[in-house]
Amino acid sequence: MSSQRLPATDSISELAAFWSSHNITDFENELDVVKEKVFVKSSNGQDLVLHLDPTEAFTVREAARAKGIDEATVVREWIREHAPKAAG
């Protein structure tokens, strides 16, 4: 059993660093069972589902990997670069 405590942070990079050098079984007595849904789809009406062919999906994934960002951010960047600007 570990004498360390779980980190009290929401930082993804800090948590990733912590879990890359620790085993979750050492912290079993500090974990809580979560009964409600953790990942809930947004209901704000702004979500858009795109069906890409394998080549298109690969292109998006590779662009995201090269930039170190997620796929959705790559697609948003491309849309902002190519969409007509709103009149203001």
C-alpha cells in the first residue's frame, strides 16, 4: 500500500504524469464508486457529427497528431480558415 495520496488537481498533464509512475491498485482505499454518468453528450444543439471515409479520418488524425491537438480542434481550425467571415 502506498503512503502517497492521490493528487488534488484537474490538470490533465499533472494527472498523466502521476499515473505514468503509479499503480491504481495502490490507491484502492481512496477511490470512490461513481454511479452517475461521467461522460454526457452535450445537449446545446451545437454538436455536429461528421461521417468521414477512412482516408479523410486518417488525414484529420495525422494533422491533429502533428500539431499535438485533438481532432475536433483541427476540424474547427480548418473551418475557421476556409469559411466566409460573418459580416460585422
